[in-house]
Amino acid sequence: MGYEDGSDLFPPQVQAADGDLGRLAGVEEEEVPLAAHKNAGEVPIWEGHHAAAAKDKSFKVHRKETIAKKEAPLQYSRRAQLGKVRTMCKYGVMNNEFVPGLAPEISDALQSMGYESPTYVQTMAIPPLLAGEDLFMQSETGTGKTFAYLAPAISQIREARSESGPLVLVLCPTQELAVQVARQAELLISAAGLPLTVASLLGGSPLSRQEATLKKKPHLAIGTPGRIGDLVQMRSLKLGNLRYLILDEGDRLFSREYRESVVSILAKKPTSACIALASATLLESTRKSAAPYMRNPRFLDLYDAKVLAGDIEHWIFYVEHRKKIDFIRKLENALKPKRCLVFASSTDRVGKIVERLSREDLPVDSLLSRQEKEHRRVALERFETGRLRYLVTTDLGARGLDISDIDHVISIDLPEESSWYIHRAGRTARAGKHGVSIVLADGVELNRASKVAVERGFVFRTKLLSEGIIYEPPVQEFFAMVEEGEKERRDFLRQRGT
């Protein structure tokens, strides 16, 4: 599939071009370290393209860097690189085994499930968890982090008996995530041929039924903090034999909504239990809150390399704020995405997008944290099976979402924090596939997008949409259009008297 300019929708490598936003002027054949990108913030415009952009000093963008990426994706952060060296020295480099120390039946099971080799996250996290070390793990959803903590935990308890209470407890902030984790645990146990059992403990389900399940002494318990906290308080769920306590989406678990329940559970765990806290965006406040309950925890800062590499193209369109929702409809005509996830900054904005796309008879629904459980379940099922082509959500509503074959992600606005943009973009290009992350940016957001690209070390490709055709214009043309759009916006506001 191609566009009018002759470019492929998914080129094998992202080549720097006139439309690149967020790189430094650099060299042709040499990879520039991430540290060099940090110094680009004061460069006002692209080198060699002064005419269009210099007229409006408010648009401070960064110079273009022409890089021929021959081999690997962009470098990890220095902290992650150093952590990788230390871990490899301590635990040994992998050979033909999935991960050294992992039970053979678990390794075989993972390979039978499609993991021919471990993901980077699994390589880094499994060895310390096998050794019983407490761990902070920052990694995007879709990188294999669920098996990164399930595999070592199940490996270590595979021959154990559950005398009183589970041996592994996984806390998840949402019921959807808990259901996904429980399903993956059951798949891994079944593929490994192990006689282990899993209990799902979710709010909204009858307590009596869950108490009866716990009397059967399941080896793993997976659920939400409110319900698990209640069962612990009632002494129906005993933590005395716990070996692993996993906090998935840990930053959300330590938010005001769940903090009290999570802390009460942590206070009752055995001191010998291994704690792993996994999250895509791991805040310093979360680490400080969890640290008192952990023993010399390791910190793995694992940015998802595919988000910063050629697997995902990052496109940016200039769109005035008041025209963004209608622009999504125009993108539909140009792209016809198979499965598209749309992010908005507020629930009100989500509702307006759903209403607008529904008027075009497009299969669309919303996914919000405040919705009823049944609505969320049905929306996810329809989206996953292809009956919905558009799912509109917020950053909070999409936490823990793991759906394959999302070919496009649209951000109707650019998040303030760069980590949130990376989290959004990482929803596409799963399992080695390609994808496109699209940002609809107004004038202020264009400036911020340049800084995000430099900070994270990737390229935004500036795009225009005209008469149903998407193309990548020369920089002068793009910024001429931006200048014209900003003038129209100012005239519009002047006419309204604002």
C-alpha cells in the first residue's frame, strides 16, 4: 500500500527526510547517541529551511538529523544499558535456553506459545526474579512483561504444595487486566503440563463463591486490590505461604483510589516474599511508596525499543483544536484502518469523538474506567474480534490494554508527559508487526512534539491530508500551511471578541 508521493505505508526503516521533526543536524552513516539529542532544545528551526518557519517565532522546532539506520533500533537509555551489562555479568548470557535457570517445562511452554526467544524485558527480569530479588520493572504493555514475572514465579512453585493460601499473588488495578493475567497464567500452566490452579478474585463476583474457591488452596491468586483486601481482612485469603507478590501497573495501584488496600496487603505479606512492581510509567513517588516493603529492590528501566525504532512510524498533522474531531473522519476516508485506538485527554472529549464517528455509521465505542464492567467487556471483545474498528479511550481507561493487530493509534492531543505518548504509541506494532502512531497537533503542541521527539530520540514525520490523499510535504510547504492555519485561528478568535 502506498501514497501519492510513492512512499510505502510501512517502509522497513524510517529514513530521515524533509518531513522529519525532532532530530539534530548530524552525520550520514553514524548513529548519534541519545545524549546528543538532549542539546537540541534551543535550535529554532530546521537547518536549510528558514523561509517558511522564520516568519513565526512561536514555532520552535529542532534541526533535522539525517541518519542511515543500518542495523539496530535506537539505543536504550544509558541507565538501561548499564543495567543490562550488570545483569548479563551476574546471571550469564543466554544461549539456546529460553532463560538460564528457568524450569525446562516452562521454557518449552513459552516456546510452544510463540516465544522462540525471550523478549528484552524477559531477558532482564526473569533471572533476578528466579533468584528471589525484589524488582521495579518499567516496561511498556505488549513487551512480554506479564510472562516476565509469571514464568519465574510458576517455575519456582511448580513442585510446591499450597497448604494454606496461594504461593503467588498478582494485584491488578482493573478487572480487565486481572482477567488477562489470569488467562495467561492458565495458558502457561496448561502448556507446561503442571498441576497448578489459578483463582480469579474480582470485585462484583459473589464473595461466597470466591471463599469456596480459596478453600481449594489455589497456587496462584489474581485479582483487584479492593476484593483481595476484603478477603484478607476476612481471613479467607491467607498470605502466610506467599512466595511472590506482583503489582502489575504499579503506579496506578499506588494512586489514591487503591493505595489503602494495596498497603494493607503489603503489610501482611511474609518478609521472605519476593515483590515485583511492573509499570509502563514508573513514577518516583510510586517507588518511594513501595520501597519500605521491599528488600534492596533492583530497578530495570526498560523503554520499549520498538516504539523508538522502525516498527512504528510516528506521524504528525497540524490541526486546529476545534477541527480535530472532524479530522478523524477525514483520516478514516484516507486510511481505512482495520483496528484503530483513539486517545483523548478527557472523558468529555471521548464522548464527542464517539458521537461524531457514530454519525458516519462507523463501528465505534468508548472504553472508560468509570464505565460498567459489562460495557467495558463487550467493547473490548468487539474491538478484539474486529467488529469494532474504532475504540476511543483515555490514558487511564486504556491501562493494561493488550490487543494485537492495532494498525493505527491516533492521539487527538499530545500528552504533557513524553512517557504517556510512548505508552500510547506502543499499543500498535505488536508481535513484530508494523504500525502508525498519529498525533493531531495544534500550534502549541507542534512545539512540544519537537521536544518530545528529541527527548525520546525518534522522528515525527510531518504529514498533510489533501483531497483524501496523505503525503509528506517539504518543510516550507508544511509550515506555510501551519502559518495560514494559525492566522485563520487568530482571525476566528478576533471575530468572536476573545
